[in-house]
Amino acid sequence: MAKKGLRIIVVGAGKVGDTLVNRLADEGHNLVIIDKNEERLTQLANLCDCMCITGSGASHEVLVEAGISDTDLFISVTESDELNLLCCTIAKQFNKNLSTIARVRNPDYISEVNYLRSKLGIEMIINPEYEAAVEASRLLFLPAALSVNSFAHGQAELVKIQIPEGNILDGKTIAYLGQNITNDILIVGVERGADLTIPNGSFELKSGDIISYISTRKTNFNFLKSIGFNTRSVKSSLIVGGGTCAYYLADLLIKSGIDVTIIEKDVHRCEDLCDLLPKATILKGDGTNESLLEEAGIKEVDSVIALTGLDEENIMLALHTKAVSTAKAITKINKITFTEAIESLKLGSVIYPKYITAERIISSARSRQAKIGSNIEVMYSLFSDRAEACEFKIKEASRVTGIMLKDLQLKPGVIISFIGRDGKIIIPTGSDQINIGDNVMVVTTSKGFTEISDILR
Amino acid sequence: MKIKLQLYILGKVMAIEGILMLLPVICGLLYGELRNSVIYALFAIFFIAIGLLISRKKPEKVTIYLKDGCVATALSWVALSILGALPFVVTGEIPSFTDAVFETASGFTTTGASILTDVEAMSHISLMWRSLTHWIGGMGVLVFLLAVVPMAGGSNMNLMKAESPGPSVGKFVPKVRTTAKALYLIYFALTVIEILVLCIAGMPVFDSICSAFGTAGTGGFGIRNDSFASYAPHIQWIVAVFMILFGVNFNFYYLIIAKQPGKAIKLSEVKVYLAIILISTVTITINILNMTNGSAEAARHAFFQVATVITTTGFATTDFDKWPTLSKFLLVSLMFCGACAGSTGGGIKVSRFQIRAKMFLREIGSYINPRAVKKVQIDGKAIDPELERSVSTYFFVFLSIFTASAFILSFEGHDLVTTFTAVAATINNIGPGLSMVGPTSNYSFLSGVSKWVLIFDMLAGRLELFPLIIFLTPMTYKGAFKGLFSKKAG
């Protein structure tokens, strides 16, 4: 049975708002959009199943009209940080059970996120620039991986790699991997072409497969080394464009001892960056100038990150990098949506701040929806919605507790990916068992689980 | 243009028509009309089968743009009218195909203009089907489709926009589907209430159901030759009140259900609508006082006729063709006025006149204060300039279609009143006009060409002109068939 959609109010129909509303509507939520710009609203309302209200999201009257008192989730993603915080604060006054999400981008506020969250009662403060920087930095720390996502409050990582030609994993079963290489990682999904499999022990891996596995950060490096991957992080980075995202990224990289060079056009911004990032090399100039790039060492650095405000410039920079250098290129794309065209350019890693933001908010909405009438603590969607990861808290004895995992009769397409016990993550083997008080993360392709016992046949 | 999407919607609409046709079949069996029941049942099964066959492939997630919505709506309504006419032809009750299509189009568009000279000679099953077409057409078949069939994507609002009456179509709730369901729920509940009230008031059950269908859709097919004249006065009052209720913007009822009666009362369109009814009723009552037996009868006839014309239903309790010119003129004016937007009624709609009148006042103001900046407001909200433009265009297009239709009809050489009101009564979805097409007459004397022109007018009027025009504009189909042909070639 389809789940009942949440009632959600979104303030701001800009880039992120637009993406968000379309995705949320597809998931069957009841959406009300508030924006001051009537034209943008009309465009949205024509193509999307939602109700639009023209006005300010911080206005009492408008919020009442939008039906704030029986709303489940309130999301404010306007251009202005202050307005977002104000909207959430006012919305919260109507309804104590309301979850509020605000987009806040200004670095001035970021150090105070925890204070704002606790004092203003905002459930989530999301910063697209920061999220984009974190995603870029993860890729730079582990250039071998296709993607690295943190999981379970950062205790575990979900890493995606592609098995290259002639790798030792080629032709080996998962059971062989567990017996001979390592027991510390658990493969939760294998993508072969368009198919997604949740593998069991007899599944045979092939070169070209994209595998996703759960591990802790430390074991991850050992595993990658043992299967012959390069696990070194980049040593030097060239960042083109000195905006907020560049600042966050440079900060993260410098803290890990990576050499950072930033090219920025605006002289005042250069000075600001000098103050903020004393260890970085700041160059004033146009990032599209070929000779400047050469001078900045585009041919020598390990990585080039294009973070200018213009998507077209970023794409050109990435193409140029690929043409003249072996450095890993990362491209940030803010606005344009020609997904197929961008994919065909083979730019390498591309970061979309608006998708990251929308994804975070959607997973929060999903998890809230999943909690209704179930024992699910957190829910993530994996592999472009083809699988779900649900975290269950084990409160009482049931058919799954106290039995060795290898003796459990699991449904097909279900895997117990890790057990959280006493603040530690256990990557389980067949001889582990689930105890009362554990947190259990289950990855599954069948959706709609509500109880941990649903994993059994 | 998306051919597959159009076929999918068309198929679903066909299947729905088939399923709804089963209701008269039940009625026919109860009355022992075996031969006709079998014919209707066969058509029903045929429509369901073909419909499901066409729509068995659900198109991939597609965006329905406004033009797709318009074409789908127009196509569905043309198909409904033609398919719905077939049982009439086959049973032999309306042997002429043109007549049968006229009758069915008149039913679905809730016009109520008939070509039947003797309604009482019809079988129960056909009478029921005739009245049911009103009920289906009143709220719209695509709105029904949206309520019962889950459609992918949010763009199906464009379907609802194309079918729903009124200059701007809003939603009560965030989801199109929930809105469509709410609309049908209100519609269904009001219809059931009317059936019950009429039964309690002493009307036979069959008559109650048919009359309620005719009232709910603001249609106007009666099941007696004299429409409502031979029913008891209290039944006439009940029907008149229900006609007015169905001519109210359905937002009004939704707001009451949503426990916001304060907002409901503030809807200015409803107020203007009720005021027009009151003033017209009083004027006509005084005007016809000396023609009737006492003021009570005058008031009843005046109220019933005003209600039937402004809501574009088209029942009659008396032959208003014999009334004085003042009363007749008022009724003809009300024909153009029509009911509220977002109701089941036809006509130009009260809110369009409201917007137009306010635009006129602003125009006057701009002569006095040329630099004044002023926006037209309805219910405290500024009207979008786009909407102003579309309302202005609507009036022009309406006038053009009206004139062109009247021109073609005038070739028949009937008197001006007949020609004029025949077009007015069909394009505004009322039914009876004056003179030769008055309440005691019918449209059967017209030629085939004139009937097809009026069928077009009825459909254009019900769908608010543009969907049908878009449907007939060749530009709409530019590139639509490209994919189809190249696939065959490759």
C-alpha cells in the first residue's frame, strides 16, 4: 500500500525549491509552495502537482492560508539566510510538532549551527555550499572511489568503486572475498549494467561491476590496498573561483595537509580569502585564461576543482584540464540541467549543490514518513531509489534476536549491513547475532518494511 | 503532441462511458425493457473492451502541456458525444445519426436542447441514459478520470484546466487528485440529497433520479413533454432551489466542509450571482403578475425560470415565450450571464462579467487620472494581467463564434428571434430559447447543417471555447506524427 504523503510547505521557488518540489511531488506528498514571485509560481504550478500561494513565507496570514497548523514539514529555501531562519521560527510558533528545515549559506552562521538549531528549534540547517565542499573533499581524499557517502552519523561509509579489468576480485565470489581477503567490509549492492543485485555469498563478481560496500574509514583503506587500489589522497589542488564553496573546500583540504591554490577574479575577495585561509596560495586573475592556468600549475597539480559561478566556465575548465593534464577534475554545476549532455562530456566527477540539498531534505522527509507507524529510526534511499537502507532499533526480543545471522531465513534481496552496539559499528558475519538494544541497518530492494521481523521470509 | 497519451486518455474515457452506461441497463431491466437493455449492455461491454484495449499501455511519465490538455479534452468530448449517440440510433428511438449526436452532445454539454417531439414515447432506459449524460457532463468526465485513475506527474492540472468552467481554475488542496475527488464527492452528495428530497416530496423514484441528474449537471432534459409544468408547485420550488445550488461555485461548498464558512460567505461571485437572481425574479414577478393566478404563482414561475436560465439548466414550468418583452429580454440576458465559475453551469460566467466590469471602471478611472496605477481585484486579490487578457479575448471569441453560427443558421430563413436564441441557448448550454425553439418546442425542424453548427456551439460553450479551437487548429499537430512515421520507415 502506498504511504500517505506528508503535508509539506516549501518557501522559495528558486533553483533548490524547484528541484525539491518536483521530487517531493513525485513521492506523493501534499505540497504547498510560497513565493513572492507569481510568475515562477505559475510555471511551477503548471507542471507540478502542488498548490501555490503568492506572498511572504514569514507572514502570519500567508502561513495560515497555507494550512500551517496541520503541516508536518516546513522547508525554507529562499535566497536569504535571514528570511529562512525567520520563516522557520515563525512557523514553529504555530505547531510544536512541526519539523523545520532552513537553508543557511553564509559562513558567519555556520559555526553557530548547533546554537541556532537548539535555540530556534530548527530540525535541520542545510548549507548547499558546505555540502558540495564536503562531497568534493571526500572525492579528493579517496580519488579511487566513484563516490563516498557517510552513513549512520558518520560512523560508517558507503563506498562505491568499479572493479577494473584484471583485478583480483574478477571472477571471485563474495564468500571467497570474506574468507581470503577481509571480513571487515560488506558488499551491499552490485550494479552490473542496468541491474542492481543485493548479493549473497555465492554471487560472483566480474570486472566492470560497480560495487557498493559498507565499511569504517580505517578498514576501507586496508581493503582498497589489499585489492590493489591506490588509496593515496591528492597532494595538491587548484581551485578556480573563490566563492563560499571554494572557501569551505580549501579549509577542509588545508586541514588535511593538502596544498591549495585558489584563482579568483575579484581583488577584494582575494584579500578576504587571504585573511580566512592564510595557508592557501591566492592568485588574482581570470580562471579562463589559459596562460594563467599554466602558471598556476594545471599540468602539475593532482586535482583541479572548477567552482566558478558560471556553469559553462566550469565545464570548459574541466574539459581543458582533461586535455592538458592527468589531474582529477571536479566540476560544480549550479543551475543548468542538461544532464544527458553533461554525462556525454565525461567530465569525471560532477557536483550539483542543488541536488545534494534536495537529496538531503528528501531523505529527511522520507525518514519522517517512514517513522509513522513503524519502528524505523532512519531511512536512506540508495542506488537512485532502487534500494532502501532502514535503521531499526531493537527494543524487545523477537524472531530475529539471539540467533546467529547465518541461521536467519532472510527474504531475497535483504542484507543486514551493520549492527550498531555500544556506540561501535560491527560489520556482521554469519556468526554474529542481533541483541536487544542494538541498532540494525538493513539494506533491501523490497520497500515498505516497518518492523525488523519483516526481513524474514 | 503525444499521440500515445491522447490514446490512453481517450481509452480511459471510453471505458468510463461504458461503465456508466451499465446504470441505465439496470434501470431498463427493472422496467422489463429487455431488447433495449441488451443493446445498451452490448454497447457498454464494447466500449469498456475497446477502451481498455486502447489504454492498456500506460505512457511513460509524460508532461501534459496545456495544448495536450486541450486536445485531450476536446477529443474526449467529441468521442463521448458520438459514441453515446450510438445506442439511440441502434434502438431506433432516434433513427437519424445527426439527431442522435445532437441529443447526446446536448446531454453531455448539459445543454438540454432536444430534437425529440415526444419525450414520453421514449423507453425508460433511453430517458435514463439521456439524463445520466447530463450528470457526467456537469462536472466533467476528465475530472472524474483524474479522481479515479492515478496519473503520473503533476501536469495533469492542465487537463482539469481545459475542462473546468471559469476563467481561472484553482485547487482546494495541493493535489489534483484530491481536488478532483473532493469535487465529485460534493457533486455526488448534493445529487443524492436532491433525489431523496424529491422522493420525500412525492415525486416518483424514476422521475426523481432523472430530474436530479438534469439539475445536478444543470442540463435540462425533462422526461415529460411539458418539462416541469405538470409537477406539483412544491416540487418546482425544490428543483429551482437545487438548480441555484448547483450554479454556485463549488469552492463555496468546499470552504464550508473545510470549516471556513467565513471565507465562503466572502466569495463575491456568489453574492453577485444571488443578487442577480433576486433582482431578476422580483422584476419578472411584477411584470407577469397580471398573466397568472395570484402573486404566489407569478413568483414561482418567475423564480423557476430565472433559476433555470441563469444556471443554464433549461427546465420550464410555463411557456415563457408568451411572457411580455421585458421578461423575455431579461431571461435572454441571463442566458449570456450564466452561473458561477467552478460550478456545473454554462454561459459566460458571473466572474468574467465581474472582471470585465471592474476593468471597465478602471478604464474610466484612467481617463480621469491618466497616471493612476490600479489593479483589478476580486475577493481582495489582484487579478493577474494574463487573466485579464484571457477574459477580454474570451468575450471576443465568444462573439465571433456566436455571430458566425447565427449567420449560418439564418440561411434557413426563420425569424430573427428563433435564429438568435437558438444559438444563444446552445452556446450557453441552456436548451430552450424563444419563438420556434421555445420551451414547448424543440430543435427537430432544423436542417442537418444547422444541427452540426449547434453541436459545435454546445461543445465550444461547455469547454469554454479554447480547447475546441486548439483542437481544430492545425498548428497544434505540428510534428505530432513525425515519430510515428519515422518509426515505420525505419
